[in-house]
Amino acid sequence: MKLDESALAATTNDLTREVDARGVADLIEFRMDQADDPLEQLAAYDGELPIIATNRARWFGGKASDTGRLDDLFSASRYDAVEFVDIELETVRAKEWLAHEFRENDVQLIISHHDFDETPDREVLDAIIEQCAEFGDVAKVAVYPQNQRDTLTLLEAVNDATNRGIDVAGISMGELGSHTRVIGHLYGSKLGYAPLLADDNDYAPGQIPLEKLASLIELTKNERVDGQVIDTIRSEVSVPKELTLSD
């Protein structure tokens, strides 16, 4: 599956809820690290949406322990429904052979970097995106803003990476960065993530429920993004005053 345009992934730890995402999401991000019997769930999966398999370690914001984490992720990559595997930049940088091993199972790689404390300086952020792209098909960066300027730094980095031909997904986390989940696609971000409604798991700070995020994104796709659209988005999420989306 090639991400020619921006796609929306519904995040869940329960694949039986895939039906709830149909018609709204383009993919399912299956959080194996927060799931009961994840490999059994994959074996039983008969849904329509392709899967991003994620098995996040504790030090990268997940719940998986070291023991067997990558083995389980590799087993997941063998299932036909799994079209993407998310691997942390730090992991694949330490074990470069991983990328080749996963590609043998005909999956595309999302190489991700998470910073839950801050947004790196622009030069550092650009370098991180470049490194993620070196190992993977999609470079994913999720950073935490200390101020509204940080959210613009993230969007600018995503836009420039896109212009350089990199498939990138960029997210500024937390309430302050919530608007980047809505408008990231306007800057070239290839992937958005949103939990299914009533999912009480905390996958990442600042996430917006799937149906709401999808409707807000749709607003930005209709005709010209004018002041009224910006005001509607601003009523739902935090938007920097200096941000202008209209031409």
C-alpha cells in the first residue's frame, strides 16, 4: 500500500472494533503492546482495513517489555492484512539488519521517533526526519511543544521534508499541538492517527477521537480554507493565532 495521499489510521488494541472504523479511517493502527493476545487477534482478523502493526516499548511511550517484543512484531508482519510495521528509529539504528528482515515479509516500514519532552531545534528535527527516511518508507516524528512556535516548527519541517520527496508523518503532541493533527495533511503529512471513540487507552497525548478528527480534516478539504473554517477548528482544538491556512 503506497501512501499517495494523506491517510487516517484508527488506533486500537482490539481488532474486533475494525468495523467501527470503516468508512472513516483508511487503516487500523494495531497497538500490540496494549492488546490482549495480539497474535491471536491477527490470526482471527477478517476486517477490510489494512493494518499498521505497532509494538511500542515502555521507553518509547508503549507498554511492551523487551522480551519477545521484536519477535512478536516480526510474527505480525507475516500476516497479509499487515501492510505497515512501525519501528522506532533508535531500535532500527542499533539493529540495521531489522529493516531488511521485515521487508522480506513484504511490509512497508514506518520509522518513528518520539520526543515526549520537547520539540528539537529545526536543524535537529530535519536530521531526525532524514534518518527515519533512510531506514523506512515513511518517516514519522512525534514531538512535544513547549509553546505555539514549536508547533509551527514541526509543520514547517514536515512541509520541507515533503518538498524534498520524503514521505513523512508529523505530529505535535499534547493539547497545544492538537491542531497539527487536523491540518498536518496540508503541509504534506502522510499519516494521521486517532483512537476509536470510547477507547479508554492513552496512546499519545493530545489525540482527538476518530470521528471528530475525520470531520475536522474534511473541513480543511472543502473549497478554500477561509477564516470561518479556521474559527471552527479553533473552537475544537488549540490553534496558534499567527497560523493562517488560507491562500
